[in-house]
Amino acid sequence: MKLLSLCIVLVSAVAFSSCKKDDDGLSSAEGKWTYTTPDGKIKVEFDLVKTTDGLNVQNPKITVDGTPGETVSIPDKITTPTFPSLKISANDAKLVQPYYILFTTGKISSDFTQIEVSSAEYTFPWGTIKKLSSIMIVRA
């Protein structure tokens, strides 16, 4: 009886340990990403989805001073781990003006938790271009 109890405990321990998650490490850049400007006026979100020739930018969203709007992104594809630029522009009548944010020289980190961007620019208020440097786009 003791041997049977010991076997059940061992089998349960092995089964439990094999069901545990290893770690929450990410294995690719696929997923949801977000960035908010330091003044909080422009927020963008987008998905990176794996394709045969890189990553597709899908479902881009922009929020300008608290108002969400429809967007377009250029380019639609990003090669990894670096890309020259990514522009997300408002394309929505309720935002009135074509607000945008342009990320220049992006590099996806090796642990896939952030995208390091050397510089960026965005419009807010309309007609004013603000420049940023050394920013991070993070997982949403």
C-alpha cells in the first residue's frame, strides 16, 4: 500500500511539473504593440503578424488627444529585426486633420518585448511637428 501511495505521489509530481509553463519568454515579434507620446496627445496601437517575407502591420489605431480614429500605416510590412520607418496616420473625418506619428530606424529587441526607435516625429496640435529621440514601443 505504501508503495502504491508513493507511486501516485511521484506520478502526480511529474505530471504537474510537465504542465507548468516554462517561462513567459516571447519567441517572436508577433503580437500587439503600443506607444504613447510623452505629452499623452498621440497614442498608437498595432499588431505585428508573421508572413513569409517579414511582419505585416495590421489593425493600426490612433488616438489623438483622447479621440480614437481610423488609420493607415506605411509600410504594411516590416523586416526583422530592423526597419527603416513606420508611419501611422489618421484617416478619419472625426479627427479633422491628418495627424500622424513617424518612427524612424526601429529595431526589435532580441527578447521581443520592445522596439527601440532612434527618432520619431508627430503632429500635435495640428500644424506643429514635435520630434522625439530614443523611444521605446512596447508590447500592449
